[in-house]
Amino acid sequence: MTEGYHDRLLGELLAQAFGELDAATLALLREQLTWVEVAGGQTLMQQGEPGDSMYLSVSGRLRAYVSSDGEAPRVVRELGRGQVIGEMSLYTAAPRSATVVAIRDSVLVRLDKDPFLRLIEQQPRVGIALTRQIVHRLQTEHAPAPFAAPVVQALLPITAGVDAAGLALGLAAGLGRFGRVCVIDAAAVDAAVGAAADEGERYRQVSLWLDEVEAAHDFVLLLADDAPTPWTQRCCRHADEVLLLADAGAAPAVHLSETQCLVQRPPRTEADEILVLLHAADTPAPRGTAAWLARRPVADHFHVRPALAGDLARLARLQARRAVGLVLAGGGARGFSHLGLLRALQEQGVVVDCVGGTSMGAVMAALAATDQPLAHTTAVAREAFKVNPTGDFNLLPLISLIRGRRLRGILDRALGRLAGPGAGIEDLWKPFFCVATNYSQASEALLTHGPLERALRASTAIPGALPPVVVDGDLLCDGGSFNNFPVDVMRARRGVGLVIGADLSLHKARKLDFDEVPGPWALLRDRWRARSRRRYRLPALSAYLLNVTILYSSSRRRAAQAACDVYFNPPLERVGLLAWQRFDAIVEQGHAHALTVLAQPQVQALLQP
């Protein structure tokens, strides 16, 4: 049993889980706990079985699966150090709601129902503290479960010439902002444990030592060898996540270490693999990422220029689950205001790590994801949108009123200058997504792979106004129909800990003081009057049709706003959706509003480095 070195950590974890309990209560609670060791691949609890205990994870990593209606089990959550599992069973006789499996060897403590009931008779505060946990869980049960930060991360070189040791030191420096970090390679293990006559005994000693190191640190980086050695095998088995380090200029072939240490792992012990493509500092833009992704089942991928401190800091924030995600809503020409927001964030020292959006918000987010100097990005956008993107009308409007060739040309030119011709979503320096509507499937479409220009055309293809786009045999159109402000998508992104949202909705509903919509001649006469003297304040046909397409999405605005840590909503009531000629004025309005929001003390406290 491994109580000795985990016992030092248990007190901190109990304080996090149960709040501030006095020493006597904590001591009484600890007397009721039983240590449990679960091997990688072993099931801790099975969905549907009776529940009679809760667990607190002390080390290791577990994964929760849910199955329903005969479907294959799906992953709903990953559980790391300090997380409470199955606490509802202490109060109810309800069956387990999920199957929980250890991804790797894990250590937990168990509190059974009978000892718990005796405990709360003596110390009701324990029950109150646990009830708070349950209430919090119920309040957030429909929110995307956050990815628990991986404590143990294996760094596995999969191409020749990778400076894995240098990257580990750079990543450790970034993670050091968020906790205690330790870097371990094979030489460090040999120095700490030494040799043993019996191979099995040495394996056990190394396991015990690694567990002690894990208990004493918030992050442990295991630096694997560049070949499938026994140490590399151990790194992959012991890790919460495996970072695959590759020279982006090398061939994307599967490395022998991947084949022997990852592909051949025991069932249900698959720690997530993250592809980290390494580039020279002067690389203008990544290319060929899709070929790397097609050959390996990675959960995510990141582009890193190790010589740039900013790239290493971004990787550290992502791996610590402290990254900043920026969500940009659609809104036609009002979307230029997003560039003003980006400038204000930069001026205040706020670094954005991940970007995503819908429609015009997706276009602005894609430009930001190229990670070019903001002044250059703004200049490119200004030049591109000198052409009215909605001015090429169809003579035969069989599928759309607008041909869409101008918009395609604008996107080609802007993306070509910032990301290079033919860029894929996977090839952006910063993680990016955009949302479209799948007309064929009547569903929301999340686009994270494939040609970038095509994805942006799909996200901006306003039904009836711009032509839809064919992707994988389905017809896609503007994402505003389902999710014009996709904060929920960003919340579910791996690594994101703080979400900034820029909404372009106009909220001032105006009551009409007439009972019937007048005929066309009365409306036409009214339109000839000065704006202040008009009787019938009805939307223009184009605005009416555009707004109808996003009514469902608008109904989700309050939930999206509530899910933002920092929320921007610039006052753009006097800016039309098609006011393309007002680029600079709209940018400045976004900048001024953003500075006002960023000056608020509560916002400054959230965004401080």
C-alpha cells in the first residue's frame, strides 16, 4: 500500500474537497477513509451498479464513460488529482451514473456510506461540506466538464533531431507559474533509485519513487528517450497525457516508439496524445499538418516555435488548463469591431491563446489565429474589405441572391497574405474553430479541420443571400442559425480556462405603436420622410430576413453571456450589417468599448497575468 507518501498530499486535497474544516474534524474524517489502488485499465465503478461509497482521487488519472440506448460508451469526463467521484451515492440509493476506468495506475481514498453516516452524526459540518459539492455538481451538470489538468506529462520525441530536453525546460518554466514542476529523464531515475539485482524489484522501486515525486509536485514532465526503451515504455504508461514532439519539417511517418509504446498499450489505458509540431522561429506559417494528423489518433495538436518564448508560454497555459479563449460573434460589418477589441487586449497585455467564432466573427478569429502582428492583420483586413463582399448579385438567383465570388476573393487575398495560399484550419499558429449550420443534417457543424477558406465561406453563407458550401457531402450555411456566439464550444476546448466573449447582438426591443403592417405604398411614402418623422419603424426586408435566420441562436444569447468570464457587447445600434465602407469607424468603436470594459476592476483581476 502507498499511504506513506500520498498521506502528505491527502490533507491538502481534503481541504479543497470539503472546505475549511477544523483539525479535529479532518482527523476524524481521515480515520474513516480507506486507501484504494487501481491499476491502469481497471474499472473503479460500473454504470448501473449500486452505489455505496465516494472516492477522492489522490494521484493518477481516470476517465468516465456513459452509454445509453445500446450505443457505444462515450467519454464524458477525465478525472485527475483532487476530484471527488460518486459522492451522490452517500445520500441516495441511485445506481452509478457512469463507468469510471483508470487510464493509468491511480491511488484514491474511499469513504463508504455507513462510516459517512456515523461521521456526520458526530460532525455535521462534513455533511454540509459534501452537500455543497453535490449542489455545485447539480448546478453545473449541463455545462461541459472541464479537462482536468494533467499532472504527469510524457514528452515523447517521434522524429530525429528534436531537442526534447530544451523543450522540457522551456515548458517547465512556463508551468512554473501555476505550480511546482519537476523534469525527470532516465538519468534522473538512475541517480535516485540506482540499480537492483532483480528487474521486478527495480520496477517497483522506480514506481514508488515516481509516485513520491508526483505527490510532491503539481506537474511532472517525463522526458522519454528517442527510442522505445524500457524507460520510454514507462513514461507512456505512467503519463496522464503524452506530448508527441515532432520536427514539422520531417516526414510524418509513425515512429517506432509510437508503434511499440502507444499502439500496443493495454485496452482502456490510452492517455490522450497531443501532437506538438516544432518549427523554426522564422517559419511564416505551418503547412502539411493534416498529413501528421491523418496518421495518428491524437486528441489535439499545437504548433510551437521553441525559440519564441510566447509559443512556449502558450503551450504551458494550454497544458495547465489556463489558456485564454476568445469567442467572436457574427454580425456582418459590425464584426470589424473585433479588431478594435484585439487591439485593446494587446494594449492591456492580455494574450489570447485560442480563438473561434461564427460568420464574420469566424473570419476575424481566423485572421487573429495567424498570429501576425495586429497592425499588419488590420491593414490586410482593411485592404481586403475595400471591396463590398455582398455586392455581386446573381442575375439568376436560383440558390442565393449574391454570387459569393467577391467574398471568396476577399478571403483568398486576406488569408493568402497572412497564412499563405491553401492554408488548412490545422495550419494556424493558434488553435481555431468556426461554427456553421449543416442544412443536410439540420444540426450545428463544428469545423476544426479542412481548408480554412472553405470553412469560413460555410460559416458566413447566410441562407438565401450567399451560396451554401458543400463539405463531406453535406450542405453547410451560416452558423448563426444555430450558434452565432459559440461560447459553449470554447468552454469545451482542451486547455481553455478563461473565456472572453465579444457579442454583437442588439438587445433593445422596440414596441410598435400601430396594430397592422401597412401596405407597400404607405411604407414607401413613410420611407421618404426624415428618419425622425417616420411613422412605421419596421426593419428593411434585408435586415428582417437576416435576423430571422438567427432567431434560435439569439435565444441562446443569455446562456452564452453567462458562460463568459469577460463579456463585450459594443454599442453598434447605428451600424448596419452591410456597412462595409465604415471599416475604421467600426474598429474604433470596438476599441473604445473594449477599453471601457477592461478598465473595470473585476475584469482586471480576472485578466491579470
